[in-house]
Amino acid sequence: MGTLLSGKRRERSARRARAAAVAELRRTYRDLRANDAAFQQAQDRFAIEQLIYEHAALECRCRALLRELRGGEHPCRR
């Protein structure tokens, strides 16, 4: 009976982790849209450069979250 309870805990924990990853992905997509809007309005070269770097970091975060949600391989782990 102990393994049944621990299995349910693992399942519940996995569901919570997936829900958290989905929420983080939604926030990251929202931040990407805000970044794109800010980029369209930016005039200062420094601000544009910062937005480009931020955009790249947000895209990287999206890819990592999608990989996690799909249960794919982690290329950094061996």
C-alpha cells in the first residue's frame, strides 16, 4: 500500500510540475509579445540592442520549456 501512495504522490507532483511549466510558458510568450511591441516602438540604439538580447533569451526559455513539456531529451545532460 505504501508504493501506491508514493506513486500517487509522484503523479500529483508531476501534474503540478507540468502545470507550472505550462504557466511559465504562457508568461514567457506574453513577455515575448511585450518585447516585440517594445521593439517596434524603440528609437534608442541601446534600447534596441537590449531588446534583441532579451528576445533571444526569451526564445531560448520557450524552447527549454517546450522540450520539458514534450518530455524530450536534454542535450546538456549525458
